[in-house]
Amino acid sequence: MYSTECLIFEHDNIVRMLNVIRHACCGILEGAEINDADFRNMIDFVRNYADKHHHGKEEKILFPEMVSKLGPVAETLITHGMLVEHDLGRSHILGLETALNEYKENKTTEHKLDILTEAMAYAHLLQIHIEKENSVVFTFAERQLGEDVFSEIDKRCKDFEKAAEEAGTQKHYLDMLSRLEAKYTV
Ligand SMILES: [Fe+2]
Ligand SMILES: [Fe+2]
């Protein structure tokens, strides 16, 4: 299906960013200074590509169809699972931003620890979240939602992608990802 293929492609890109975050954290443990601008870019990518752009399609297009058409299993999987994890991710990113702000004011080891803790908590959460969506949630949707429902989901995802492309969203964030990847993971 176009929609799930698109979401899985985005998962691959998000995992690449999780890898950047992990390497940046390892660098700090090995004595590197915290690069505030790079961490702000990681937050920007997470908020606008992983959350607004990617979770936007899940939360506005795919998940509501699953919840309304697939009964209590979807309710448990989506409403009490995936959506809770999206919110938890947002709170770790807010925690990371707060820790960066505090570290900027006062460069203590404790604030540095908060940066590492929130960044790695987010990376760990999203890694597991993405594995669950790829292996359970999307396959469940593909098996259970009818072809007509999926063709409507696909159409709405295509329109969403097209509007974002016109705004330059994908290119902007994938370029940012490549720059950070070249710096941190090679
Ligand atoms: Fe998700
Ligand atoms: Fe996802």
C-alpha cells in the first residue's frame, strides 16, 4: 500500500536520526562538548519531520480509520498504545529542550546528565515504537482494512505528501539528516 510504504520509508529516516542522537550522546560521554546548535536541529527534525509530518499522517489519516473500523483490538493498540507513546516522545523532547536551556545557563554535570537521559529515552522509545508499527500495527491494518478504505487512506496520504513537498518539508529535513549523519555517524 502506498500509505504504509511511505510511513515505513519515514521510519527508516527517523531511525537514521535516532542513530545520530545515539552517536552524539556517546561523543559527550567520551568528552566532547555539547553542540547546542546540532541538538536544536535534532529537536527540529523530531518535532517537524518525525512528529508533525510522520505522526501527522498516522494520527490524522491511518489511525482514526483503524480505531473506527477495527474494534477493541485497534482501540488497545492505537489509543492506549501508539498514541500514548507519541505523547511520551513529545515529553522527552520537551525535557531535552529544557535540559539544553538549563545547560546553556549553567554548565553543570547534572544538566549534562539530563540532556543524555532525555535524548536516549526518546531514541530508545522511538526505536521500539517503530519496530511495533512496522511488524504489528501496519500489518494488522493491511490485513483487516478493506481495499476501498485503504485506497482512501492512500489518496489522503498522497495529498498530504504533495502539500508537504510544495512547502519543501521532506527535502529540508532529509538534507539536515544527511548533514548530521555525515558529522556524527561516519
Ligand atoms: Fe507512531
Ligand atoms: Fe510511525
